[in-house]
Amino acid sequence: MDKHPVILFDGVCNLCNASVNFVIDRDQEAVFRFGALQSEAGARLLSTHGLDADHLDSIVLIEDGSVYDASDAALRIARRLGGGIGLLWIFRIIPKRLRDSVYNWIARNRYQWFGKQDSCRMPTPDLASRFISGRPDPTVPTPGAVQSSGE
């Protein structure tokens, strides 16, 4: 798992699931691994990296032993995908506080705007190897306040 960056996402969020599909479609070399924040494996990874298990309002990227969330995670993922989407990396020049305020506004409204599912996404058999193992954990709370890991 160490050689693959891991994207942890809100498994019940329609926007988040669409974003994962977007990454999968463009990650031709299958570099990324994925996991729901609500899964046991997701909670373990959050805990291992010093984040609370209720860190559900933000995408989390674990890459080369470092943890990124919110706009930092999104921009780093875009950069790794390359092509036109990789050009989004230029937005890194905008201060994190400003980028994250836009990110957090979208995160707070994502269920209202895009809806949510009753359960976490289950990968298709051909994509199962790209998802970290661990079934959804019903004891993980629903999304709370967005936290930032900083840099």
C-alpha cells in the first residue's frame, strides 16, 4: 500500500463518489487506492495519521507518508492525474486558507446540492483491488466539522 497514494472519501456522498469515478477514469496506471472514510480501514488510516475518525467532511490523501486534506488533497490528486486536469495545480499559489474556505463551503452543502446514499460505495469486482479492505463501520459518526491537517 505504501507505493500507492490512498484517497479517503465520504462513501455516502454522491459528489464524492462522482469524484472517485472521475479519478478512476483518468488514473490509467492505477496509481491511486481508495477507501471510504466510514470504513474500518479508513478509520484505521485516519487514526494512524493522527486524525479523528469523525474527519468525514474532507477528502484525505495519504501520499509518501504525508497526509493532506481539503484543497491540498484535491490539488495534489489533480496534479498526479496529469493532462489538462493537472493544470489545476496552479491554484496552489492561492493561500490555503482561501482555497479551503471555498472547499469547506462546498463540503458543507454537498448533501443538499448532490444528495447522499444510504450506504458506502461498493467497488465493482474489476475495481476491488483498488479499494482498501474494510467494511463500513456503523459506529463511525456522520460528518462533523471540517478539520485541516495543514502542511
